[in-house]
Amino acid sequence: MNSPEETIDFASEFVKSLKANTEGATVVCLYGDLGSGKTTFVKSAARTLGVKDIITSPTFVIEKIYEIEKSGFKRLFHIDAYRLEEGAELLALGWNEIISNKENIIFIEWPKYVADVLPQNRHNLKFTFVDENTRTIDAT
């Protein structure tokens, strides 16, 4: 991606291609260093899904929840696990209930900190900062 606009376009196409998980929430794990485009990606995904609120990083609050106005999902959860030490802390936020609802779509930044509670059926995206103008996004 050579611009924020390309990241926005990629996020929009990615979200449009998602099929809701029939077993529970749809989970998208976003791996990458600071400044690699994770929050820009979530902002675009949210817009594509019909979220009307302003999307900001949940770094200091850990979790933000948005109502979705169009698509097969009802709520978008944006979680930043950077300040968490283990999955048990995510469980304290009601993770089991959130993950069991197939009307939820969940974007998790810094998922490595809560890997022990993440479902195996998830989407993984790796964001890489190449230089001031270039990022890469790989599905793994």
C-alpha cells in the first residue's frame, strides 16, 4: 500500500469479502508494529460496514463497541490488547459472550497478547511498515 487511500480500499474490499462465521463472532486479528496501518484499516472497515461513529484507537480503553447499520453484523468490537498481559484479562471484559455471538465482528490489534483465548477460526492480517509512504498487508 503506497497511501492511506490504498489501505482504505483494501479494508473495504476485505470486509465485503467476509462471510459471517456460523459458529460465533467473526474475528480479525491485526498484527503489526505501531504506525503500520492497523487503525486506518479498522476505520475503513467500520465505514464499509455502516458505522457512523468516529473511530478512534482503543489503546487506553482497550475496547470500543460500535453499532452497525448495514451488513450481516450488528456490532463491531475494536479491541487493542497492547496493554493486556494475557487472555484472562480479555475474559474479564466478557470475551466469552462477545465471541459466541455470530452477529459480532471483532477487530483485535496486538492479538499476540491474548492468543491463548483467540478462536482458531479467525482471519489474520499482518501489517508491515516499509517506509513513510509504504505499508504491506498480508493475509496469513
